[in-house]
Amino acid sequence: MKATYFDNAWIQHAIENLDIQLWYDEYFYDDEWFYHDENVKIDVMQHRNYEFLHELWIDYGFLNETYEKWDYYYEDYIEEQKKFKKICKENRVFWLDFFEHSMISFSLSMFRKNIGYYEMDRTRNVWYIAIKRRKWLTYEKAVKIAKNTIEDYNNYCNWFISEFRIEDENWEMIDACTWYYRDEDARNDCIASIEYYLKNKNIEFSKVEID
């Protein structure tokens, strides 16, 4: 992959002495952790094959059953019901669907579409993503945060973690960074690093591209 820049007259120039690498980081699972906003919590029911996030710490068995006062677990049932009501009061909570067919994909149940034959690979309502309520946070903004976070989590679950590396003609490292959930974010930061490199070389430019 090569980098080019446009000068102030919009004439394109190749940056011949830089080698640009933009790809998936195949070693990222040395550190198995999904980094996301502390105001967002993902909670997925237990799966027989995977260990998904369980950040709300609710025993959902008590949310799906009704216990009478004489039942042994009645007090636990009441406690879990209270905890979940508190979560719903303090957060905007959205149901999640789970799809697995050669890869893993979560989605907001509110945007569910019938996918015909592949419906047998979908599990509906596998619990929630919760977005902490704040004064500025409208419902529409909460939905957008939920969608973006779930998209990032899908990439994380499927090992789609991007990185970039910039080396000079002597294979000396100029810059590198990993742990991007989206390749466009890695690309944008790579371009920003090249722009910084050009500024240090006192090269004037109007735009940088990598291809």
C-alpha cells in the first residue's frame, strides 16, 4: 500500500519512501478484552460455545419465572426483579438478537427483518444492551450508540481487529497502532500519522490518500 499527497495546486505526488500496511491484527487475542464506553453495558445470555459479555450481573432465570411467597427462591426472585427495574430506570435498554452462520452477529431486535431460511440460525431476544441515561442523551442518540457499539462488538467477536504500520525505505518504524474495531478508523489514523510526517518534513499538502 502506498501513500500520495496533493500539493496546494492539487497536483498529486507519490511518497516513495514510505511503506504502508493496513490489515487485520491476527495476534490481537493475546489480550482478550472488549474496550467500550463505560456508560454502555452489554449482557448476553449464557451460550454453550461462547463466553459473551455479562455486564449487568442479573440472574435472568428469575426474570422469566414467577415465584410465590412460599417458594425457596422467592427472596432471590424479588431481589433480581428490583435490580432489573433499577437498570431500566437508569438506562435505555434495548433487546438483542443473535445470529450465527459461519460468523457471529448481534443486532438490535427493534430492527429485526425476516431472513427466510436463515431464521433457523437466529436466536431472538438474547438479552440487552443498556445505555446510561444522561440529560443530553435523546432516544435517537441512544439507539445510534447501541448500534455502533454492537457493530464494534461483532467485529471483536469475529477477530476483525485492524492495525496499521508505517515504515521507511530502511524498514524503520515510523508509526504503528492496533486495536481498531473498524478498518476505516485505522485508515483515518494512518492518514493522520502520514500528515504529521509530512509536516515534520516541511512538505506542504492539501490532502493525503493511501491506496
